[in-house]
Amino acid sequence: MACDYIVAAEGTKFWMPETSVGWNAGMGTAQTLVKTVGTGYAKRILLLNEKIDARLAESLGIVTRVAPAGKQLEVALELLEVVRKNAPMAQAFQKKLIDMATAMSLDDSRELEVITGHWLAYTSDVLEAATAFTESRSAIFKGM
């Protein structure tokens, strides 16, 4: 769950059996799960040890995509291609904003969005995006 994108094969089951064997989930699992699926589902997964399938995990936001069995790498590479085509600095800022969102007030988050947006406005990637749009072509971002 600590990944940006998770691709699971159709038929995959997810299970957190720790409390059934005398342990608790560690490494931030409880906090991450609560932030991802909410308290109610986190309790079902962690306290009731419910197994969930890949489709339910996808609907809860635990999994990014469900792939046919044996096609996980292909689907993961498709996601990577989407990421690769986007502007690198915009992606980096957006990822940071998403990761920080739950730890900040809405006002602080909005302020940081404005600051990063102004900074990105002066990058060559924004100019490239506008130029590519007017020329009806895909942008080629350089991360500057």
C-alpha cells in the first residue's frame, strides 16, 4: 500500500491476518489503510480479518488497476507510459501535494497549490504544453 500505483491480477485476494495470530499490522499499515478506505473498512480488514478480492480492492482505492492474470506487467507498463508522458515537475509537485493533503489544513493546502502553480507557470514545460496544443501535437516535456 506504500506504492503510488498497484496492479493486481484478477482473482488476487488481499488479507491482513495479523490480529488472528496475535500481532498488529505494522509499518504504518493501519494509518495508511484508514486514509485509503476509511475507518469502517479498515476495521473490517484489520480486526475482522476479511479477505478482499482485487475488484473490491480497486473500488476501495487500494489497487489502481485489476489486470487479467498474467498481464499485470503489461498493465503496469501502460500506467508508467501515462506518467512518463506527463510533465515531470508538475507530476512531482502534484504527488507531494497529494501526499501532504491529509496532514495540512484546507487553507494551507490551497496556499501551497497556488505557490507551486505559480512556480510551474514559469517552466518551459508549460510553454511546451501550450505550443503543442496550438500545433495539434503531443507535448514533449523536459522537466524544466
